[in-house]
Amino acid sequence: MKRKVSELVKSNYCSFSHLRRGMLYYTISENVDPRTVNTYMFPIPITELGDSSINVREKAIKLIVWIKKAIKEDTFLFYSQIKL
């Protein structure tokens, strides 16, 4: 990931991917250039959500705490690249 976290989440959305072993996995995409989109995946421990709702699509800014945590813990992973 080349951009700062604040730039990545600005006007962006995350998409719920799957639930496995007590972890929710979300993806977030960034336009690397006009013809390339990189997608990253990061986990959110379900125990940290309390009674929050799990949405299929969520504003990235609402998940910034977990995005930063995943980057720090090296669990913010490259998922795919699409060339348009």
C-alpha cells in the first residue's frame, strides 16, 4: 500500500468478505493508477464489536481503527489486483 491510511479511507468503502474462527474479514480497494485497482483484506475480531451491526458495505472511516491495527500487526494483506 503506497498511500497513507487517511487517504485510503477518505470517501472509500469496505466490503464484508467472510467470517472465520471469530474474525470478520473486510476488503478495501484503492486505485493505484487509472487502470489498476488493488484490494486488501483485514480482520476484525468479532469480540471487539459488542452489539454493533455487521454491514455488507461500510464506510471505511468507520473501520479505520481496525485498518490501522491490521497494518501495525501485519495482518493487512494484499488480496488481489485488477487491471482494467
